Amino acid sequence: MPPRKPKVNQSVGISAPHSGLLCGVLRGFCNQPWVRLSPNTPFHRLLGLVRSAMSLILYNTLTRRKEAFQPADPARVTMYVCGPTVYSYAHIGNARSAVAFDVLHRLLKHTYGNVAYARNITDVDDKINAAAKAQNVPITAITDKFAQIYRDDMAGLGVLPPTAEPYATAHMGEIISMIGRLITSGHAYAAEGHVLFHVPAFADYGKLSGRNMDDMIAGARVEVAPYKKDAADFVLWKPSTDDLPGWESPWGRGRPGWHIECSAMIAKEFGPTIDIHGGGNDLVFPHHENEVAQSVCAHGGAPLARFWLHNGFLTMDKEKMSKSLGNVLLAHDILKTTPGEAVRWALISGHYRQPMDWSDDLLAQSKKTLDRLYLALDQVKHIEAVKADVPAPVLAALNDDLNTPIALAEIANLLHKLNTAATDAEKAQAKGELLATGALLGVLQQDPAAWLKGGGLKGDAASSSVDAAHVEDLIAQRNAARKAKNFKEADRLRDAIAALGVVIEDRADGTHWRMAG
């Protein structure tokens, strides 16, 4: 079969080059400080239609501006995102990165079809070694356990699995080979069992992060070592004692530095250059800066990535969430009490590049919003949805650097369209558009009745929220009392049901119930 062509919104009737010009004019007008227009005005919706005919626009950290994204090969878009170091549970800030790039993954699949997406597992690290020693277990007991927990937790947030999940320990041959090439080219050197990258040998070092050398040295908290030629030089290989994991190499038994692992895995999976490299803002320096230096020098000057994307920090009380500060919330724990879709909705309610302050109120509001959406879908469960395209305004928002807040606002418009539809045909169309939008954003993936009865929780958390059989029995008793015109007993049973946190609705097709939101 021929390669799948990128989708273009045909209803607009404007060619991409002309739409780019027109959209630029319209966007410039909308961005003027004296213009205050609601996202729901006809003007903004026209802008959305025009934008949807354009290519994807992404903010590139490397150039510090938005750019039109065009993959090197439209038949195979390549993306690599830094995954977890599997020594403990992922916190909700880590989950934000996974969810943000999942939205991009879904959008790329929607547009191009074939996306080669790798998210690595770092399974060799001093934190892993320390955890294994503290628990007196083999290192693989730590890495296997937390790698699977990470996969399960991310799946609970609606994150699609990557097409590849390379492990650092499975790429030692590639790592050692790349280090050898860097030594041969004069960009690295061996010293006292270590191999270090010589930063002054790469003239573009600092270009990605935009830092000068003094700032970079301070920001990296560089180790002062007598074998370093320059204070900024960083480790590619380090020796291992007998009690630590190690691999034989030309420089002795040892293990790799963190940065070289990703460079080697990207080269093995994709070759020298990929379309998109992503991660959190905290990885720009030193991790991604060092990746660039290693990869460019190892591959004769070829760029590592054409686009660099980074998501903003998650904060609590305006302070960055981090394990070192002790202010972390684990995604694993949140998912025990909150539906994954509600957590996901909260995470995409803000723009991925901006800081987000995490709170219980944010989660509660996200859950209530989904409750309203699922209630509306449950009320039209008898109507089969039309197989609809994602509406142009939704695609317009996502094509504008993944503007998920605007995309979620468009869901509110679609909900209004569904609730005010006059005919079954209109309801079928509105329902189809709402479900298509939800699928692209990774929400509205549950059965509406199940969501409303279990709150979207899964497994033990769902079963512990309410005894469904008990609720059904009380409803049957109430219906029997009403039929016998024993309204006092019916009222008593209604109150008993309400005491369980259950809301009942008497409809033409029977009594329906859901958990109170």
C-alpha cells in the first residue's frame, strides 16, 4: 500500500500556503493586547478552521520559537522521549510528561499514521544500585518491579504504549562503540578508569539550553576531579567496584554515564537524526545538552533531533515538585482514589509548556467535568454515534503547539451541541464528534454507565466505592413500593440510597443510578 498522506481539512477550501499567510494575519490580530475575544466567538472559530488546514506547529526549544513541523519522512515520523529511571514510583510531575507526549503521539498518528515512538527505560543508575542495596535484593528485582508499575500507572492515565521501549542494559555494545568513536575523533578521553567527554571540543555546547559556560558548570553541579581536563567535562564511562553492576570495556570493568545511554539507544532505534526529542524542562540541561554533544560528535555533525520539546514543571504551592524536596505526589497513589481519566484531564487542562500548580480542587473539578460528559453520553446511549471526524476547531487547537486548554473548551462546545440537538440524527452527529475528540485526547474512553456507577475507578478501588448489587436491590425495593403506592417506604429507600452517595434518576426506560459527583 502507498504511504498514508497527511490529513488536510478539506472543508476549509484554502490551500496550506495560503492558509498559513491568512492564519498568520488572523493570529497576529488576535494576539494584540487590545483584542479581548472569547475562544467561542465566530472570529476565533474561523481562525481555528484556517489553522486546521495548516501543518502542525510546535515550539522548538532549540530555536526558541514556534515552527511548522514537517517530518523528514512523512511515512515514518520518529520521536524519542526520555522515560523513567526505574528505582521507585513515578510522581505526578513525571506523569505530566508522559501524558503530554502521549497527546502528541496521538496527534501524529492521527495526521501521519505511522509513528515510531521510543520511550526508554533507564535500568542502570546509582539510585537503582542504592535501592537494591537498601532492600537487599538483586538489581533486577528493583528494575523489573518499577518498570512494570510505571507501565501500569501510565496505562491507567490513558497513555498509549510506545512502539519501542529500549533498555539501557540491552545497549551496552552500542554504548561502548559510541564512546570509542568519540575518543577516536578527539571529543573524549580516558583517564583513571573513566572516559569523559571534553566539552571544549564541541563548539556548539550550550546552544540547546542557551547557557554560557559559567552558568552550565554551576547548574550541572559538576564533580571536581583531578583527572578532568576541563571542569565542564562529563562522564561517559566510570569504573565499577565488585559490588556494583559492570560491563567489560576497553577502559576496564565499569558502567555508562546517564547521558550516553540515550544517545546510543536513539542511534540504534532510529539512526543519527530523529524528528522529535522530548522530555521535561529539567532535562534540557545537562541531560539533553550532553546528548546533543555526544550524538553530533559521534555522527560526523549530523543533528540529533530536528525538534526539541519540553514540558513545564508541576508545582505544589508554586514550588517545583521533586523527590529531593519531599513534596511529591505519586501517580500510583493518586490512581488508587481518583479515576485515571480525571487525572489525565487535570494534566492536560493547562498548556504543556507552562508550569501547572497541582491541587485537590483541580482534580475534583476535572472529575466533575467528566461526570457531566459521561452523563450526557449515557442519556443518548440508545443512539448510535455517527463515525465522525475530529472537528476542525479541535484539530486547530492541537496543531497550534498542542493547545489542550482550547481543545478542552471545544469539548464543552460539543457537549452543548449534544444537549441541545433537536433530532436523533443531530444527536448521533454530535455524539460522534464528541467521541472522536475524546479518542484523540485520550478521554471519554469508558462505558458511560460504568463510569457513573464506579466513578471511573478500576479494580479494588471501584469495588470498594459502593456495592452495586446492594444499590440495585434497594432500587428494586423502591420501585416496588412506588408501584404499591407506598410512598413513605419509597421515600425511605430513596434516602437510604442517597446515604450511599448514589444519585438516582427515574427515566422513561427505568431507574438509573450513578455515584454523586
